[in-house]
Amino acid sequence: MGELKVFEHMQKHHYEQVVHFYDQYTGLKGITVIHDTTLGPALGGTRIWNYASEEDALVDCLRLARGMTYKAAASGLNLGGGKTVLIGDAAAVKSEAYFRALGRYVQSLNGRYITAEDVNTSTKDMGYVAMETDHVVGLEGKSGNPSPITGLGVFYGVKAGLQRKYGNADIENYSFAVQGAGQTGYYLIGYLLEAGAKKIYFTEISQKHIDRMKAEHPKVAFVAPEDIYSQEVDVFSPCALGGSLNSDTIPQIKAPIIAGSANNVLLDEDLHGRMIMDRGIIYCPDFVINAGGLINVYHELQGYNKDRAISDTAKIYDRLLEILAIADKEGVPSQQAAKIFAQQRIETIKNVRSNYISR
């Protein structure tokens, strides 16, 4: 994106706050971005990644935080969007002191931002964070690992996409290609198998996760990463890192439906959202159908009840059908329709709260 001019970018996309922090003792080095707190405190996980540059880390954090705003708003939650990225090799940097230092920086934001686990962090790590701040969710003994519920939300998104395309959401009639089987993709495959999926292909770059899938579900066929896009299936589910839907990969896709959990999976939202639409593919927006994990940890703030969390996650099915109907009516890509849906809710609540009432 060229040289990033941070304040111009914040103004264009309505960001509230960008915080860089560094702890000399532990080597903790990271960025927290708060995008929008109209609906409530910003919530978003903390990921560790060995970024090639500090600017790459900032760009990733900006994109992820904004996506969390849309995800929360489209899910009907009273939350804003935020994110934290930590720069480094997860295998080398993680320790109790490291995460307790993170907890102190989270605490310094005074409740404007709430964190949780994400890529290369765990519920155990968040337990250390919780020693220094109350502004953390996804803890052991409460909502725990969000991946199973995230996978469940994607499962409902897949069913809605099938309903929209075929008028029938019975999983046993269809075939699937899942990109990534480490966390959410692994659970999604489990739900698809339980529902009697006709055929499932998967790809994964971690040998550990490949071996696990082959041992637990030998009927799920492994394909090389470069071949996953071109599988003759009904649904392609990208469940790895973002940017995998781009000008090179979209022309390879043969599935009439795309529905997966990867955040920011469209490399360029406008260009690639339109490209998918022009090919007649139903795209189920990532931030709509991968919201199960966010819904799950949100319930932790309310007093966690797993049955209520699962019930609210199931609403992704109807919400996605509504968004796909908006896309058809307006003649716009579904990603844009989902943003319209989210922005309308943010604007509505902003106006409702325009008068001061003590509570």
C-alpha cells in the first residue's frame, strides 16, 4: 500500500486510537488499534506473528481492528472493534512475564479495549494477562477456546449459503474443500462430518495438523495447498490466514459458494469482492460467519452461559440470508452489503444515544 500515512489512514477509515508499546525487560513489542467504540468497548484478540516489518504489523492490526467493528455490529453485539499484534517468534518470546507485561498495557487503556486469544496465543496465555487486568476474555473455566464456536458459526454460514444457492441446506447432499485445519477449520470439518457431508477435501501446511486429520478422519482427503482452490466441490471454505482470495486464486475456484473463517480473506475488498460477484459465486462475508468466537466471549462479559452462546451463534444463518438478500437487491458484492448492514446499526445506535441519561 506504499508508505503508510497513519493519520490520513485513521481519518479515512474512522479509527480512534493506535498505540505502540514496548517492555524492555521481556522484549514485548506490539501495537493495539481501537477502531470504533460507538457500540461499546473495543474487543479483539492478541496475535503473535514474526512480521517482516513494523509497517506490516501495523497494516495487519489496522485491518483486523476495523474488521472486528463490522463483525460486532453485524452480530448485534454491544461491542466495538480493536486488535493487538505482537511482533516476534511465538516459540521464542512467550512467557508468564511477557503476557503479564501485555496485561499491564491492556489495563492502561482503562476498559476501552478488551483482549482475548488469537493466532499463536492461547487461553493459558490469557490467564497470565488476567493477572494484570480484568479486560480479557476467553479464559479457562469460562468461555475457553473460541475456535469450536467459531467453527459452528461458519457451519451455519455454510448452510445459509447452500440454502441461498440450492434452496436446500442439507449437508449430506454436498461436497466441501477446507483450506486450513489447525483450529477453526478442524472444528468445521468435524461439524460437516457429523452432518453427513458427501465428500470433504482439506489442505494444511502444518504436518502436525495433517497427521491429526488423517488419524482422526481418514475419509477426509488431503490435497496440496496449491490445489485446494480448484477442487470440484459445492463449497470452498478458506480457514487459514487472510488475503488468500486474490487475482491469482479467485479464477481457480470452481465452487459456487465461498464460506470460511479466515479474517480479511479478500486481499482487496472492492476489487476481489466484485470479481467473485461477477463470477456468480455466492460469497459469505468472513466477518459475518466467523463471529461465533466473538459471540462466545461476549457472553463471558454477561455471565457465561454456553447454551445462550450457541443459540446466538445459530442466528448467523438468518443474518447471512438477510445480508445476501440485500446484496441481490442493491446489486452489490455481499461484503459491501454486510458493511452496509453493520454501518446502519452503528449509525442507528449512535443516534439513539445522542441524549445523556444517567444509568
